[in-house]
Amino acid sequence: MSAELKYHFASDNTSGICPEAWQALEDANSGYQPSYGADSITAEACETFRSFFETDCDVYFVFNGTAANSLSLATLCQSYHSIITAQEAHVETDECGAPEFFSHGSKILLARSPLGKLDPSDVERLATSRTDVHFPKPRALSISQSTELGTVYRPGEVKGLGAVAKQHGLSIHMDGARFFNALTGLNCAPADITWRAGVDVLCCGGTKLGMAVTEAVVFFNKELSQEFAYRCKQAGQLCSKMRFISAQWLRILRDDTWRRHAQNGNTLARRLADALGHLPGVQILYPVDANAVFAKLPEKMKDALKARGWVFYSFIGGGSRLMCSWRTTESDVDAFVADAVASV
Ligand SMILES: *Cc1c(COP(=O)(O)O)cnc(C)c1O
């Protein structure tokens, strides 16, 4: 008999909706409200974003990260521009060409990224390698925070990339599908790793944090957000019953709910990495700065874990990826580790 499949560590998308977001949906479900974002809950949610980031930013809610990334990149670039990013970047590897599609052809230029992070010198090199009309003009820099390899850029690192970007006329896009995991690990102000470091637009992840179908596109540079609402609508990304999305954001940003959930994922990823890292033959591949653990597991251990039902992927980062979320518990981690130990 085969074991029941256990998706606990397969992705932060396997974890469902957190109680606070669920309650917010419930609470928003009374009476009538204007549609398409003209309601008071949406106005309040956007205002809460402005307080959170301590600046007068422009906020839009879309349904997923691919839309957030590709629509925002399309506002930064014309079809003849290029976007510099890391070789593992989600915009390159996991969006089915949506950034190229929505920008009508902007080319993605890939930089080396040890530990998933871009180095300013590589950005500089790509930004200056060609200046002739035969090559698509570099116009944007896209960085992921936290990165696809579970590492996190420190405020100074974002600032360093920001400085190089500004010097070469690149706008900065931040793919923050796991922004809150990065933020809670850094213990700095949200502004310090975004607009104060030069970020022009942030795709701020709600879904992986525990919300239902939403990412926020936050424009710190308001010149870039002109007509963005039309872009969202045309792409089928304007929610008619917007209050259900806004109500969740309002709830999650208040009372540090975001921090509690992000911290849970990060703390348990740390616990998992510490325990696995002590087992013979296991190598933890990258610093565990957020909620991801990348581990090189002996084949025998991998097989034993899979035989016991654990599902996890090895399509990125050269090892097995184990994700923790708001829902992960210490006993989930301990059960996984016990099964790993049993295989040794
Ligand atoms: C999950 C993820 C996204 C968003 O993906 P969708 O499936 O489109 O919501 C974007 N960037 C990164 C780095 C991600 O991990």
C-alpha cells in the first residue's frame, strides 16, 4: 500500500488560507459595496499600505504573481527594451514568457547569481555591454526578495543594486512573492528595502503568506503607475468584488499578522535545516534566510522520504527544495526529520 501523500513542504502554496484572511473574507461578506475597487475597504487597504511603507505609493491588487510581475515590468519597458535579472528568476523560469508577452517583446537578460542574488558588477556589465541600436536597450532591473534560493538581500545590498540601476537608467522591479519572509528576517523598516533603497515597484506577495488569490503591485514611483489600472483591466486582472481582496490585506497588514505568519515559516525552515544538516550525507546548499531550505539529500534518503509520502521538488537550485509556511508546525518538521533519520 502506498503512503498518503504529504504536501507540507512541497510549496508555500500547498498550505491553504490562514484563519485571519478567512475571517476577513467572512466579515466582508455582508450587505452591498461598490464594485471594482470603489469601495471603502479598498480605500482603507491602500491607505494602510501607504502607512506600512511610510510613503505616498500607488497600490493595485491582482490575482497572482505572474500578473503582478509581468504587468508591472510591461509598464517599465517598451518592446525594444531589456530587463536584467538573475538566472533563477521566476520571471525567467516560471512565467511562461508572460513578461515578454505583456511588454510585447522586452528581452530578459540573465546574470550570474551565486546564492540567488545579483551582484552589482554583473548588472553593470550587462547594462553597459552594448549601447548600439541592434541590441535591446537595458531599461529595468528585476530582483527577487526573498530570492528563489531562499536567500535575502540586506538593505545595503538592495541599495548597492539601486545605485547601479539609477546610474544606468534602469528602473527597479522587486518580485516580492515572499517579501514578508524577507522583511521579517531582516528586522528593518519596509521602506528600507524598497523605496529608500531605490525600488520603483514592488510586487508584494499575499498568496504564499496565507491569503486567497492576491498580490499587491505597489508603485513607489508614481510616474510609472499612470494608466496601470487600464493594463490590469485589459489583462483580466481587475477583481469585480474587490472588497474580498482588500479586506484580507487590511487584516494581514494590521497587528503584525504578516510578521507572525512569515516568522513561523522562517523559524521552522531554520529548525528543519538545523536538524537535516546534522544527518550524514546531507548538505544544506544555501543560507536559510527565509522560509526555504535547499538540501542535497542522499538518494536513499530521498527515496525513503518519498516512499513515506513526502512530496518535494528538485527542479531548482540543484537540490531538494523544502518550503515552510504559516501553517507548518514543529511536529510537521519533526515528523519529516524522523523519517529522514530512519532512512540513514
Ligand atoms: C510563486 C512566485 C511567484 C508568483 O507566482 P504565481 O504562481 O503566478 O502566483 C512570483 N515570483 C516568485 C519568486 C515566486 O516564488
